Amino acid sequence: MSDNHGSLAEQQATEESKPKKEGSTPFTGIISSCFEAHLNIYIDSQDRNLMELINRFMEDLRQHGTPRMETEEGSNVLPSCADLFVFYKKCMVQCSQLSTGQPMIDLTRTFQKYLKEYATRVLLNSLPKLSNQNTSISSATGLIQSILKEGEVTKLTEEEQCRVCSILCTAEYCMETTQQLEEKLKEKVDESLVKNIDLGNQLDIFHNVISNCIHLLVQDLETACEPALSAMTKMPWSTIEAVGDQSGYITAITSHLKQNIPIIRDNLASSRKYFTQFSVKFANSFIPKFVNTLYRCRTHSTVAAEQLLLDTHSLKTVLLDLPSLGSQVARKAPASYTKIVVKGMTKAEMVLKVVMSPHEPPQGYVDNYIRLLNDSDVNEFQKVLEMKGLRRNDQSILMEIYRNRIPMSALTGETTHSQNVSSPEPESSRIRKLEKLIKKRL
């Protein structure tokens, strides 16, 4: 009996020693609970206030535009998003003082509604639109000259690029703050209603805004490079008699990258992971376009292929350095980005080395192609033969040999003796000589 009494006494002492919740007297909430059924009036009032707030945000954005990142320590996040969450916090505290029951769930639904409104009406609707104007210059020389004229090709102005970056950074801030808001709401609401608090859909909406911003920046940068790729296919490759400096289309692409990348990088200084995502998406999109453009160049001579190889190596060097172009701080490019560039541009180099190789004997040519481009297919092999300008009869012979070789290498997963045959010695010497020339000039 004494043991039980002692146990109860200890329990009572423990309860008394616990810090009491603020306002946890027996009278807490008695008066406000009488009005709980009518708190929809309060919720409706906050709905109207938030609607007015969103309209004001849109008007402010139209009048003052988006902030620009001046320093790495600065911020280009829209001030309106901080105002929105400050208002949310005020509403949440007021409501929790009146009720932690169903009205808190109703307020959460209002929060959800205006988080979506902010993401769509204020952020997404403020993104600039890319124009679809086409260049009507027909000659390759004319195209290159027009590309080199500053400001004629980039579809987004510098101000618009800064706006996209500002909206991206704002959406990132909203994602992080929405997660915190969800946690606070769960702390305030009755335990039985916690499961009804979920802002996951709103997080997805802000993530979608970020994806749209990255896509727009990538699309804009690609658009700026398209005339150069067009000029590349229109160059008179069959008349080139000697390898010179890098071609004008490479200079144009490099110029656009050096002009645009620093603006985007500086304005995403506080969101570096998204700048990395932008770089990766650009490489994943642009390099296959470059390779496809390469296939459309009719070289018809080894010298032309050598010039293209020099151009490709120059572009590869620029792309590897893309994340830090024009930066005062030397930063190593992310490994994920470097891997994509090396893989994609090495393939372009291998294509050109195959084009430079003589197609006689046919078996040796096919073996060399499989050795250098072991992840290729029939369509790509056909494109390489067309680049070389081979006659239909020669193409048919090589295609037949290639089709017969593919199943063997695919099934065994090993290289046969014939696959180990290298390019003929004279051609290998030419390639080595060209590689030395590239290194010397770079």
C-alpha cells in the first residue's frame, strides 16, 4: 500500500515539475469555443485580404520589376514572398488563439489556395516569352556575320534573364518556407487533425515553377546557338584545302556562351544547385544537337573532317569550362556535368575520326567504326557513310558488313579479332598530327 502511495506521490511531483503550456488553465478556450462554429467569418475575411495582397504583388511587380543579384551575399528573391509568409504567420497565430480545431484546417485550405495563386499568377505569369522570329539570311558567311553582331540572336534580354533567375530563386524560397509552414501548422492544430495538414501539392507547384525557369533559360541559350549550327551545315566543306583556325560558327557559339553564362550564374549565386541543373540540362540538350548537325555536314575530304575535328575539340574545351566562363573565381565544374560533356563530345570526335579513315578495305573500316563507336546503330553508321560522300554501291557493301557484325558483338559482348584492327597507319599518323596541332593552338 505504501509503495502505491509513494508511486502516486512521485507521479504527482513529476506532473507538477513539468512546464505548463501557456494558457493551460481550465478556463482556456471556453469563451472562444463558443464562437468556433462562426469562425468561418474570420476565414472568409482572410481570404479577401489575401486576394487583395496577391493583386498588390502583381501590380508591384509590373511597376518595379524583379530585383537583380548585385553580390553573392545579396538576394534577388521577390520581397512579396516574404510579405506573404509574414501574413500567413500572423493569421496562423490569430486563428490558433481562437481555435486549434476545424477552423485551423479551413485556414490551411485558404493558405493552399493562395500559395497556388502566388505561384501561378505572380511567378509563372511573370516569366518572359521567347519570340519565334526566324533568320532569313541564306549564305553561311552572312549567317556567321549576323551571329557575331551583338544582341541580334539572343531571344531574352539581360533584364529578362535576370527576371527568370529571380523567379526561380523566389520559388526555391517559397518551397523551403512552405515546408516550415506545414510543420508549424501541424504543431498548432489538434493532434487528431494533424493528418489533414498537407502542403505537398503546393510544394510540387513551386518545383514546377523552378523547372519552367530552367527550361526557359536552356531554351534561350540553345536558340542563341541555332543560327551558328545552321551556318555549320552551309559551309563549303568540300572546298576546304587546309586546316586553319577554328571556324566562325564555333567563335559565334563561344561568344554567346561567354555573354550569357555569367549573367545566369551570377543571378543564381544563392541557388547554385539549380545553376548546376541548368548546365547539365543545356549539355544534355545541346550536345546531341551538335552531333546531329555534324552528321549533316558533307565533308567529302579528309581535310574537311580534320577542320571539323579541330572545331569540335575547341567547342569541347569551352563546354568543359562552361560553368565558370567569365568568373573571377576558378571553380571546378561538377562531376555530373563534366561526365556528360566528355561522353557527348568524345562521340563527336570519334565520328570524325571514322569519317577521316579510308573505307578500304570495307571489313577493316567497319571494324574500326565498331571499335570507336561501340554504342552506335545502323542509322548512325548510314549517316557517317553519307558524311564521307561514298557512292551508293560502296555504302551498300559497308552496310551489309555492319549488319552482319552487329549481332555478333551484341551477343558476345566481346571484341573479336577483326574488331581490334586499327585505322591504317597513314591515317593514324594524320590524326596524331592533327591532335598535336589542336593542343598547340589551345
